[in-house]
Amino acid sequence: MKRKLALFILAISFTFAACKGKTEVTDPNEKQNTETSVSVSDDTQASVSDESEPVPTVEDTEPSFVQEENAYYYYSDDHSVCIKLDYDVPEGEDAVTIIDGDLVIPVDIAMGMYGTEIEKIDIDNDGESEYVICECEGTGTGCSMYGLVIVKKNGDDYTLTRYDSEYFAKIIRNRVEYEYHEDVNELSIYVDEDSASDSMIFLPDPETTDGTLRDLCFGDIIRVELIDRNVWLSAPVGYLYGETIIPDYSPVYMISAPVKILTDLSVEVGKFRGYNSETSNYDITEIGKEVEIYHCYYDVTHDGIDDMITTSLVVPSDFEGEITDADFNGTFGYIKVLEGYTDSDSNEVHFSEIPVYVKDYGVAHTGNVQAFATTVKDKSYLVVSSFYSGQGLSSYRYEVFFLGYSSGPVLYSVESMNMDFEMTDETVDTSEFINGLYRWINESSILLVATDVDLDPALYYSSRKGVLNPDVYYSQRK
């Protein structure tokens, strides 16, 4: 059963100081061309597909963890291999083994309180499968450290290559920079960016944290996971205030990156993505209330359980009736993802009260944000884009990602593209940008909302009256 989300992290007992540095990387994730053509009527708010709100689903899968009388078994996603922890073996015998059919391979790895993950995949693309293990080095009060282990056949034997949590912590420290604005007690965190901050963090009152910010730290919570047969790294930012040696992990700011295994079994950590899940959580009680416009179900957390994606609009407290285009003027709304989880008794799907993702949007003189949900290669994703133009410059952005939860909401970015150019430059070719977006648009895709003041109409959105395909909007940008 999936846990309900809670935006807090326990205090940590070991600390490592943050360092500064940057590394150029490439995104190793494979993409699929799923471009489709969608015909729509002249009425841009017309429905591309019939109104439907399918019930959330749960994949029918076997349990990944099995406990027997004297052993624990941790299975791969397809149950083809497992790690067996035998906690009642005679001295001198192997307590931890990989079981692959009739093959039994002893491995010297830590198991930790929460066990491990294993997959048998050709992780280095050399034509032969390896055993890839997320090793739980240790867990405790506010402490959770994972490393990566690769077990590869070498003649008649097997070799074990290990990258521990401290190895990954050093990489994170070397690629995170920050700037503390003491006069306003705010923090800018820069993650693999040359000029722009990924997030502005509003820190707690110094009187409640034993002083102002002294440094950032990483190390006590390092998570290595196997998701969709790929390796991902994530960690929260820890804050050291005053003279304290125990870091604070609130407000929650999560860092994640894909990890690529090369043919020599060395690792390449891809571009880091910082994510502050609390950025768009405004207090709207004094200005109105939220009204839901639309909701749909996609498994954007990639755990086999559908999540609920909602779009809403902030309206006056006395508002009643159906939302119309005119209601968007001068206000803003939210796109949210509520994580699905199952009830252990009934197996019914429920949704978290605290969203794992929040994005605000608005229709104003600078309003320009688009978002759609889609499914490619049987996996669901959110895609968020912007075609902002102003003050003589144009800035085009899109990002494709899925979500998770590991000590806080995590955003796993699988593809992104940025284009900056002068508005007067008529030679700029945006076809690569548009074609990149269309790799993610197909018949499964639903446009959640699109605001674009440079177009007429400037607003597109799915509602209970009609569900739109993203092509309705993006075809105007070709």
C-alpha cells in the first residue's frame, strides 16, 4: 500500500558540507516518435474525444517482497530474478544470494531495514544482461542511504561493482550552488544551471531555527532507485542553521537525475532537476476558492496505480455554476497531481490529500503555460511548456516528466528543451522544438490547459463539457 504524502522529513544525524561546481551532461533517456494528426472543428473548444472519466486502475502484479519462515525474497518487476536474504544460516555460509532460475550467486551487499531492489537488464548496452541492485546501506531515524551495485558475468565467475551513497553525495555536492539572501531570509538554489535559479526557497524565521542559514548539506538521505528499468538518483537538500550540526529538511527541495551505466561499468549522472513542491501553494482563502474544472487519471508516478490529475480555477467565494471562458480573466488556477494508493483491506484506490505536484497558471498579459498528460510506450507522463515572448525576447520551454515520492515529492525529468532568441529574428527555426513536443502527443493525450496571450483565442482547456487533444493548441504554434 502506498503511503499518504506528508511534507516533512525527520531530523538527520550525519552531515556533509555542500560544495560548488558544474558538469555538462546529456540526457540518456530514449524517446519514441508517436506523432499523430488530430482533426478538430473550427470551434476550438470542441471535444476531440467523448467525455469520459474512467475509473482509476491498479495493475495486477505479484508482490515484490515475500517473507518466508527463515528468509526474505526481493523480486524484480517481472519476477524472473530475486535476492534472497537468509537470516538463519550457519556461520560461514552465504546469507545473501541472487536467485536466477537454478543459478545461485552469492553477493556481499548490505540489505538494510527496507531491503533492496534488483533487475536483470542490459544496463550498459553491451548485449549481455547484468544484475542491477539498489543497495540499502542503512536506515534509521531520519537516515536512508542507498548505493548502486552491478553484478556482471566474467568468464565462469561474477564481478561486483559498487558505487556507495557517499559517491553519489559527492556528485550532488559538486553540482549544486546556492545564494543566500540574508536581508530577506531567502535562498536561491542553482542545479546544473549557468544563470537561472531552479527555485527560490523561503526559509523559516531564524528565531525558530537557532539562527540564519550557514550551509547546505547532503549525505544522510541518498536514494538510488530502479524505475522503468532505469536507474534514478534523488536526494533532499538539508539546511544547516546557526551552529547546529543536525540539518533541517524543511522546506522540502528534492534533487533528481538519471544515472547511465557505461560499457566499462562506470556511471554518468545526467542533468539534475531541482523541485520545490511547495512553490505554487498559495493561500487563497482571502481572495476566493478553488473550483475544479476537470480531472483525469494517469499513472504519472509509474507505480501501477492511477493518479488523479486535476485542473482548477480560483474564483470569488460566492461563485456558483459552471466555469466559462470569461471566468478566467484576471485570475489564476492550478494543475495538481494527487497520488493514488490502495487500501490494504479493500484494494480500493484512494488519493493523497497533499498533491505531489502543483503548477499554477493564469490568463494575463504575461500568461503563457500549457500542460498535457500523455501515455507513451505504456508509461504516462506530464508535459509542461511555455512560449513566452516579451521585452524583445522569446523563450520557449518544454519538459516531459513523471513523479514519485522519496523523502518528499520528486520530479523525474526525462526530456526537456529550451530555446531563447530575439523576437525580431525571423530566421529562427523552431521546428526541432515543435517536433520534440509532438513525439509525446498521440491519441492518449489530454490537454489540461493552455494559456497563450499571443494567440486568439488565448485559452484552451479540457472540461466536463469536452476533452481536448493537445494538437488543438500546438497546431497553432507550428
